[in-house]
Amino acid sequence: MPSDLPWAARLGVTLVAVSALLLAGCSRPPGQSGPSSSAAPSSGTGSPACNLITPDIAAKVEPGLIPVGQNSPARPPGSKAYLCTYSSKSKEGGLTALSVALTSPASAADISRAKSTADCSPVTGIGDFACLQWTGYFRGEAGGASANVVLMAVRGNETLEMPYVASPPMPGSGVPDGDTMARALSQAAVDAGWGNGTALSVPSAPPMGSTR
């Protein structure tokens, strides 16, 4: 979500906020569709971000993801982006969340900031620019850090930021797969109409604990 918060704080806020929504049982049924990104399919909700990454597309990223929270057609107070959040929870895998932040129109500064994302590996086949960032568990961060993969993309005067957040591994559960998460995120952007006509090429996740 575009803001002045550092990445770790933003992703932590995402996971905590989604946890609270699930515990409160806050899910919103589809309503009427609103304005959307030019190539976006409609999800039947009011948020342009949810109209871009629809429930069907989100379910391909991670089976079981459902919309949570107030997916409003308006930008949240203080945010330049339209927002949408999907989440799922299971005993085996813990909490998984996919957040979508669509800034449309984006300023030159927004676009420059997106293209300057630190430690972000280039992706080809999406928009005018795209990159992937792995943080948290994938960087060997201590303290039970969540496993985070973030897709950042630019197309024309729009920016798209998609954090995919999974709980840290629990006893008896599988280990988060940074490559699978990255491919799923990138394909979601293409499925949403952000492909640029060239072959999709997704970089490999860095070695566990790497700082590259």
C-alpha cells in the first residue's frame, strides 16, 4: 500500500489487520461494481482494485482466498490508492493474505517511487515495469516473521502493488515457497489485463536469508 511506512511495517499491518477482520467475521458480499482500471474485469464489488484482481483471479493465487473488509469504491482516507484485500485461514497453513493497491491515476513521483523499489528483481511481460520483492521469512528475519512476496508494477499512469503474505511455518506445516508465490502473483497481474504481450518471465526467489 503506497505510504510513508517502511515495507516491513506495512506488511505487518496487513497481516494484523486481516487477522482482526477474520476474527471479527468481517466479510463483505459482492455489491455493485464501480470504476475500474481500463483493462480490468469486473468482480462485482465497488473497488477498482477488486475489479482488477477479481475473486476468481485471487483464488488462482491461493485457493480459498476470499474478500475481507470494506472493499469500498472510494480511496481510504489518507491513501492515494484503491485497496482490496483477500484472505484465508487454516489450521495447517495459518493465515494467508493478498492485498491489492491500485493507484490510478499515479503521479510522476508515484511512478518513480515504484520503479525505485529496493531489492526488487525485474519481471518481464507485465506493464511498462514490474519487479518482485521477497521479505520477512524469505530474508531470514527473526521473530517468526511472515513470508512476504510483493509485486510492484507500472502501466501508463497507473501503479499496482500486490503484497502476498503467508504466516511463518508452523510445526507440521509446509515451508512457504517463494518461487511459487512469485509466479502466482505475476500470473495474476497478467490475468487481470496487465500483460504487455511479451512472454512472462519471473525471477527466482533469493536463497533463504539472502540480502540481494
